[in-house]
Amino acid sequence: MECMKEGLKLLISRSDKEQNEFEKYNNMLVLSRIRLISLANIFLSIFWAYMDWTIINNGADHIYSVTLISMHAISVVISAMFLIFYRWVICKEDNKNSRIISIASKVYVFLYILFGAACSINSQRYTGNIYSYIILVLIAAIVFTLKPSVMLFDFVVNHIIFLIGIGILCNDLNLLLAKLVNSTVLAGAAFLIGFIFYRHRMTEFFYRKKLRENEENFKKLFYANPYPVFITRQKDGKIIEANKRAYKLMGVEAGNLDSFNGINDYIKNDSRVALEQELKEHSSTFNRIIEYDFNGKRKWVTANYEIIDYHDEKCILTGIMDITEIRKAEEELSHYASIDSLTGIMNRRMGLKKLEELLEESKEEFLEFVLCFLDINNLKFVNDTYGHSEGDRYIQTLCSMIKNKLDEEDIFFRVGGDEFIIVFSRKNNCQAENIWNKIKKQFDENNIQKEFPYNIMASHGLFYFCTGMDIDLGHIIEKADKMMYEEKQRLKKEHQTKHSPASDGIF
């Protein structure tokens, strides 16, 4: 009863337009099944002829034999006529043909059940069985599922005809009652089965319709999206759908995805493994910063990923926003925020940050370095005598000479004014002093060439650090600064010994 209630509720809840749409679909489905039954009936006509001949030779009643042969002949003729009708009707798709199909389906199903009733009534003359009626009623309920009101009419009318015919030809009252009860129960069960099939077919129809509508809406949103969107197969990363913005971002022509590899091949940073793992665990991930390289075009994007079912495959829906220009601007700002504008080397903030990172690293593994505190000599003299622009040139030249002698892993930054720090990474005092001597030698060679009207000079102080030393960054710099100051004072005294006291200002 609950099934009947749900089925009736489903029928009532649909509008006339939806009901007509489903009926048109259902009638075409029934029509195609009638075609299959008609073909089967024509192919079995030889078998029917053989069976009729066998029954007649076994001494069947004349009326029974004539009726049986006539019914089989009529069924073959009707099947052939229907096949001709079917070929004609499928070539046209207008409202008038829809009504013709509906009428033809209803008439055929009614006659189909009637044929079963007539066969079983005729069988009372020879075998007394009602199998034909029962079988065809069940086939009609399962295969030719029409509107419940139509099926109810067909079953009731044909069952009344069947009961009347059986009542006339069956002389055994007990056997008659058994046939009436059994056939009525089976007819009722057949109607219930037909009703259930009809309800499921209607549910499936509207479910598929909803899926198609959702897919159409999805496609509209997908292709109209102002941001790049594409769909990739989860198993191999192959792009199977992309909107215009995505084509433009990837630098390929619309529709030309066959030559485009799996999207994972274009992820250039180490986030690919993490991305796949997160999708595996959560089926989606949002606002990820990903770097892509599309055929040499580097792109930074903010990406959202979600696993979806698309065309019966597990796929990844990806929506991205190109932030390449924003990223470039950030990198440029970061560069300017960490670089000294005059010398092009790191500024104090970035240099001290690198030193702090180096000290943290030394807590986990053995590490040694030499910090060199550097002060440019006679910079004030150059500024006062030749102007600040020449002083800037002096600083730039000295920094360029130093950079040429440093390794890639070394750190070199400006503390401020005429003070600089060099960190000779993974070197001891002796190695650091050797490098400083090479730098100083370059100063001397330049001074000999008299490229500038003044000498390029600098004082330095070294402090060696290695893992295990209990000292902080401030004290390291302080000790190197003290060593630098001592050297500066020594050089000043040496210079005073060789020159007049009036030249003190050059230091």
C-alpha cells in the first residue's frame, strides 16, 4: 500500500506539461518494445505453424484448430502491419504523430492482452489451461508499461471477457472457481507490477531529466566563467574540458587539447604531491598558490580543486585565477625591501635575518663560519673633497670588488653608512683571512693604477663561530666590530707616522 501511495503521489505531483513529456517518452519506449515483440512473432511464425500442424494431427477439435490457426495468422499479419507503421511513424516528429503513437500503443496493448485471453478461452476446448492469458498479462505488465489508468482499463475489460469465456466453456465448477481465483490474483499482481514499473520509469525519467538540466547549467556556468576553468581526469591528469579563459592561459587554441599533456606535468613547484594527497583525503582543496609552466610561460595562480563525477569518470574540476602579475609585483617589492638600493647587496634587515637563520641551522648540524665586520676607510674625506656622488661611487666600486671574491653561499650586506658585514660560510679563520687578503690585494692593484684620486681602503675584523659556542648574534658582531676598530686605529697610526697630522681626516 505504501508503494501505491508513493506512486500516486508521484503522479499527482507532476504538472500537465511534465506528465505529457513523460507520456511521449514512455509511448516511444513502448512502441520500440512492440516492434521487438512483432519481429519475434514473425520469426516464430514457422514454429507456430509447426505446432498448429502437430496439434491438428493429434486430433484436436475442428473449431479449436480453426480458431488457433486464425489467431496465429492474425497475430503475424498485425505484427507485419505494425512494423510498417513503425517505420512510417519514426520518420516524423510532430504533435499529431505523438497522438497517433499514443493511440496505437494503447490499442496494441489492449489487443495483446485480449489475444492472451482468447487463446486461453480457446484452450478450454482442447487442453483446459490458461497459461497463454497469464503469460501475456505478465508480459504486458512488465514490457508494455502504460499509464496506470490505461492498464487498469485493459486488465479489467479483458479479464471480464476472459472470465465470461472461461465460464461458458468450463463445465467443472470446482476447476472453474480455481481458474477464476488464480487468474484474478495474477491479473491483480500483474497490474501492481505494471504500476511499480511505471512509477520507477517515471522516477528515472525525471531524474535523468534533472541530471541533463544540471549538466546544461553546469556547462553554461563552466564556459561563461570569467576565470580559467578546466576538468582533468584524476587517473592521468589529462585535460578533457576547458573554457576560453583556460585556453588563453595555457597558450593553446580552442579545442586543441589532444597535444596537451596531463596538467600535473605543468606544476613546477613541489606542491604537486601535497595537492594529490590532499585531494585523496578531502576530495577538494581551495586557495592553493600553484606555479605552472605552460610551454615556457611561467604562471602563478590561485587554484581551487574539487573531485567530481564527469561522464562516468572521476575527474578534477579546477578553477584558477592568474596572479602572475601580482606575484611579480610581490617579488619585486620583496627584492627592493631586502636589497640596498646603492650597492645592490642585501640590506641590514635581510642580512641579519640570514645570519639568524644560519645560527638556527647550527643548532641542528655542525656549522662554522667567520663573520667579518668591514668599515670603509677615508669615506668622509672623499665625500668632503670630491662630493657625495663620488663617495657613492667609492662604495659601489668597493662592494663590486668584494662580491667578485665571495662564494655563492657567502653573505654580504650593508649595515649602514660605511659599515658592512661579510659572512664566510663554512670556513675557518685562516680561510677567511686568505680571502680578505685577496680582496685587499685587489684594492692595492686598483690604487696602483690610480683610477681614482684617492686610495680604496677598508678595515676589517674577524670572528670565528662554530656549533657549540654559547654566544648570540649581537656579541658576535660586537667582537668583530672591536677587532675592526683595533685594525682601523693601527692603520691610522701608521698613516700618521708616514704623513703630516693634517691628513688625519682621511680615516
